[in-house]
Amino acid sequence: MLLAFATLLSCLLTSSQAKVYSRCELARALQDFGMEGYRGYSMADWVCLAYFTSGFNTAAVDHEADGSTNNGIFQINSRKWCKNLSTDVPNWCQMYCSDLLNPNLKDTVICAMKIAQQPQGLASWEAWRRHCQGKDLKDWVDGCDL
């Protein structure tokens, strides 16, 4: 019961701090973190990924059938990248999944960069493979004054 209450409370606190970025606002924030050209990916790749994973919502959480969650603006999975309640996950980003829900994006960017360093790069995300990979993405950052 206490665990359920703590989970509910954390969700309420997180949702009160939620931010849904606009396309250009997100592009500028990601540019400030040095994401443009990171591992060969354009800013448009990152913005496209964020749109198709979370709709630019920092507080997005999707629950998978296996009990894992996809967290934050890039929907980073708890199976190996961050820690939820389970103690037996690799936690390769060395952070709690709730850290990925922060509107300032610092932890999210750090973790996303670690994922992009993997051999699959952004292809680690099905949404990027399906909606962004190999497509003309210039409209994602058009008019953003980057």
C-alpha cells in the first residue's frame, strides 16, 4: 500500500512539473546541449524522434507488458537504461527513470547520448526507424533560427 502511494505521489509531482515543448523550443534546447551533429545525427533527427516517441512531452510514461516503462521525451526504456522499482536492471545511464521526466532535459540528453553511442544509434528507437530514418526531415527544424 505504501509503495502504491509513493508511486502515485511521484507521478503527481512529476506531472505537475511536466513540459510539452514546441518543435523549435525543443530544437533550441537540444542545440544548447550539443545534440546537433552528435554521432552524425542532425537536430531534425532528434526532434523527429521526440515527436514520434512522446509528442514533445517530458512527462510521458508508457507501460510495457513486461513491466518496463518508457520514460520522458525520448521514451527511454527501464529494461536496461534507467532504474525504476526493480533492482535487477542494468541501469546503463546510471539514473532513476524519474530523472528522465525532468523538463530541463539534462539527464534525458545524457542518457540519449549514451544510447546513440550504441552500434544501432538512433535506430535503437523503433519510432525513429519507422518515422524518421531515411526521410527528408528539414521541416522539423525549418524556421527555428538555430
